[in-house]
Amino acid sequence: MTQTRPKSASRIPTFNSVQEEAEFWHTHSTTEFEDEWEAIELDVSPSLEHVLSVRVDRETFRRLSAAARVRGVGASTLARMWVLERLGAETGGIGSRSNSSPGP
């Protein structure tokens, strides 16, 4: 049977502003709180090593940027997502990445 110690209150305070938090971390090190760290699972996107440069007119870029902003991603990330979606549709999903997440 594995025993875990009861979780005590964190020594890291609750901050009322980003400025307050910045001041705290300016005078403290995260190593002071190593005993409070928790292991996490992290899914790392595959390496994106090839660059494809696509020329578009100003209006197309504006529309792409606006659509990306609505989705909370960059224009190149949205373009990559759309290319992967289209390739998946064109090939019936064959040979396309199963994960079309934005990546790094």
C-alpha cells in the first residue's frame, strides 16, 4: 500500500495582480518550493522541420490573421492546421497526421 502525506497549504501566496506576483518571484526562487512540485504528463508535438513559404496578397493575409486571432493562434499555425485538414480530406485520412494540433 502506498501512503501519501496529506497535502499542506502552499507556501506560495495567492496574488492579486501580475505586478504583485512579479515582485514575489523577483525575490524568490522556484527551488525554494521544490517540495510542492507535482509531476505532470506532457504531450510534445512532433518536430516541425520543414518550412513552406506561401505568398499571399495583403487582403488574404489580413483575413487569415483575423481568423487566426479569433481562434487564439498565429496565422502560420492556422494555415498549417488548414493544410493538414485539407490533406486529410483529400487522402481520406491516409497519410495525414492524426493530430492536427498547432504544435510549437
